[in-house]
Amino acid sequence: MGLVSSQSSIDIGNAPLSVKSSYKYQGKLDVNADGVTEAIYTNRESGRWVTASIDPITDGFNYGKHGKGNSTRIVGIYEDPLVKAGLVEKDSDLEGSRTFVNDLKLDNLILKTVGDFDKDRYEEVYWSKVDNTADLRAVMWEDGNIQYANYQNLTQMTDYLTSHGFADTVALIA
């Protein structure tokens, strides 16, 4: 499935056809709490995900809302803070960003929900692994790009959300 709507199409430049044609719709969320809902797609060829603004009047994709301050974007890859701290080797099996990209390439994630669960002004996008062995918490910057992500098992996710007053959200993710 490509990123195409009856309203317009997205310019993804010189990307190979295999990348352009490999977008999979995951759902709709407001990734950066700006009041604009975005359609979210993953791409198993590139290992990336994208958000596409949805025009509130036409309900079509607003591909023109890209760039600084807008919400149509190819979400960037982040540098794992554990690599920066010297605790995990870059590109090792323990590097969170590598694992996230690999799960995208394996089409191994299902979009679940979003919220600022710890009230730090940064939205947290939750994904579940297809086999339900873990959940991925992606913390976003205010511009809708990713800061970092961490995998949580059911107990960790439940404890995290419950400790911040969101016990009811556990059922949306688990």
C-alpha cells in the first residue's frame, strides 16, 4: 500500500520503488498533541515510519504540512541514549534503535495508543509486538520526531502506566 490519497500524493524523492510501495497503514493518532490527527504508516523496506496530517475539513491527507512545525514527516531514527552513555555497543542486539528498525522491517509492530503518560509534555506512542512479547514506548519530541524508545514487558508497561494514573490504558495496549 502506498502513501496515496484522493487529495494528493507525497513526494518521497528518489526512494526506490520497493520503498515507495511498501507503506502499511497502522492507524490514526495525534503524535505530538498539536490537535492534528496523523495517519501512521510503517515501511518494512526502509525500517521507518511516517505520519501524514489529516485535514480536519476534507478528512484527506494534507501532505503539504511537512517541514518544521508541521506533522507530515518521515519519523527520524534516534540515537539510543545507552549508546551515547557507553553502556551499549552501537548496532548490537541490545541497541534499542536497531531493534526498533528491525521490528519495522519485520512488520512486527502494531500501533496502539498515544498520550503524555508521565506529564513531561512529550507524547509517548505505544506499539505492541505482533506476538505480544513486549510493548514499545516511543517518546516523541514536540515536533513529532522520535527522541528515543524502550521496550517494556507486560509487567513493566503495567507498572509504568499504573504509577502515572493510567491503569485503564493498559488494556488498550496489552
